[in-house]
Amino acid sequence: MAKLFFKYGTVFSAKSLNLIATAHNYETQGKKVLLMIPFMDTRSNGNISTRAGFELKAEMIDTDTNVVDVFIEHLNKKEKIDCVLVDEAQMLSSKHIDQLRDIVVRFNTPVICYGLRVSYTLELFEASKRLFELSDKLEEIKTICWYCASKATHNLKLVEGKPEYKGNPIDIGGLEKYLPVCYNCYVNPPIEKELKGV
Ligand SMILES: Nc1ncnc2c1ncn2[C@@H]1O[C@H](COP(=O)(O)OP(=O)(O)O)[C@@H](O)[C@H]1O
Ligand SMILES: Cc1cn([C@H]2C[C@H](O)[C@@H](COP(=O)(O)O)O2)c(=O)[nH]c1=O
């Protein structure tokens, strides 16, 4: 029986790197993966990429895209899909997550979603909440706090060097805007540490 997975972590925890390694493992065995990324991720241009330097082309999922239809289009092209991999899953809607769940059940195909758990405003993203509700397996991808030796559990947003805790939970950006932090450093960040070598 195929399963729905949610592999979640903070920003900069190597989620995309993990996805690309999984795709590579399938492909070296001659198996086919279907890659998806939300259209909303305007940084991607339809590519899943990692800061470690790899990039893969993906299907872009817009608000009104039915992901089951995307999957069936590939089957109709005589592709045998062995696994669906979704990056930045937190930017999808809960309806998309229901559709991904449907793919697992109807086509007995594993779906692995990678994404953030909570926003810089400390809210579960709509899609992440649905993934916690529907997934067969939850796995945390871990990294360390930017400022101390604790595990990072939250995402700190900095605007002109100052922490920002309120606003639209979806706000695209990279390390210039978000840092992986523990809860203590989220609440009281020692923000003088510079961004070096990233
Ligand atoms: N230039 C680099 N070369 C190799 N690895 C890097 C480089 N820059 C960052 N990394 C590593 O890449 C990881 C972040 O990767 P990424 O997959 O983009 O994370 P996420 O998708 O969780 O934001 C971190 O573990 C970091 O140590
Ligand atoms: C914390 C947080 C992040 N985002 C955005 C910023 C990036 O575009 C992605 C996360 O990318 P990564 O590969 O995981 O680093 O999500 C956001 O919109 N809201 C947030 O709270």
C-alpha cells in the first residue's frame, strides 16, 4: 500500500536537497518520479532547486490546478509514475492536499510532500495543517538554530535587520529574509550575527 508522506522542517533545513536526492535514487533504478511545485513560489520558475546547487524541472501547480488531472495526463502519455514529489507544499491549498491523498489511494502511488510546518507568524500553513491531518507518515527534517546549538523549530523573519512577527504568512524569500531558529532565539534573537558564506 502506497503512503502519503509529509517531510517538514524549517527554512534552510535541506528539504529540497532531500527531495532531489530521493528523485535521484528513483531515477538511478530506472524508476520515474513526477515533480510538482506551487506556481505561487515565484522564485522557482518551475524548477526545484537546492542551495547545494542541484535543479530539476517540475510541474507548476496553480490555485485552480487539479493535481489528480496532472497525474492522469502523465499516465495518458504512457508514463508509469513510481512516486510523486512535491516541494514547497506549504504554498498549496488544503484542496490540493486532498487531491494528493486521492492519488495515493486511487493509483497506489506514494506521494512525498516537503515543506514548512509553521510560518514566521507562528501559524500552521493551511496545506501543512491538512498534511498533518491526512499523512500516513510524518518526518521532521532537522537543522540547527542559526544563533545557538539547539535544534531549529521555527522561522525568524528579519526586515532591515529587525524581527517581524505579523503579516501575510506567505511571503516569498530566501536567507536574506528568513532564518532557521529555536523558539528562544525566535522570541529573543541575537540579531547581530552576520550572514556569512551563504
Ligand atoms: N554552497 C553550498 N554548497 C553545498 N551545500 C550548501 C551550500 N549552501 C547551502 N548548503 C546546504 O544546503 C542546505 C539547504 O538546502 P535547501 O535544500 O535549499 O534547503 P531548504 O529547501 O530546506 O530551504 C543546508 O543544509 C546548507 O548547509
Ligand atoms: C518562513 C516562511 C517562509 N516563506 C517562504 C519563503 C520561501 O520562499 C519559502 C521557503 O523556502 P525554503 O526552501 O524552505 O527555504 O517559503 C513564507 O512564505 N512564509 C514563511 O513564514
